[in-house]
Amino acid sequence: MNREIALHQLLGRTVRDPDGRKVGRLEELRARIELNADGNDYVVTEFHVGSFGAIESVAGAHFARLLLRRLRRFAPYERHSIPWDRIDLADPRNPKALDTVEKLRARQSQV
């Protein structure tokens, strides 16, 4: 099943886990380009969700990373790479991770 969702509908949205706990905000996504005879398609491979996603979207990535390094002492920053098939986008305004926060943290520690 192919489904298209506008990028602006997703970026900055809060992602929650199956228990309703906040995972973070959708900061960016990774995609691969599929070349077709009738045009190119961008296919999402993973989503990056972070606890300070709003800062990055307002301040810009470079400035936000500098700021986040300083803020880490006061508020821990978490970023999760979530495979495309582990997020439910049935309602693009309320994306849901299919794994709990604990499982996402365990996956990040393995990377």
C-alpha cells in the first residue's frame, strides 16, 4: 500500500509511544530515492525523533546543536532513530511509535 503524506504535516509533531508517553518531536526523516521511468519517488526509511526538536526547527540545526551541548547538563537530550515501519501514521497529526520508550532507548544503546 502506497501512501503519501506531506512533510510539513509531520515535522515538529509530538510522537507518543503505545502507552501515550511522549517520545519526542519528529525532527527529521531519512529517505531513499527510487528512480522510475515516470519520475522519482522519495521513500522514507527512518524517522528521527528528539526531545528538543522544537528548538532545532526554530533556531536552525547548527545553532541548536551548540545550544543543546550546553543544556545537556540540565536536561538530558534523547534522540531516537525509528524505522519507517515502527511508526503509525494513520493520523499524521498524532504519530505514534509502535515501541515503548524503553524499547527505543534499548535500541539506541545497541547502535
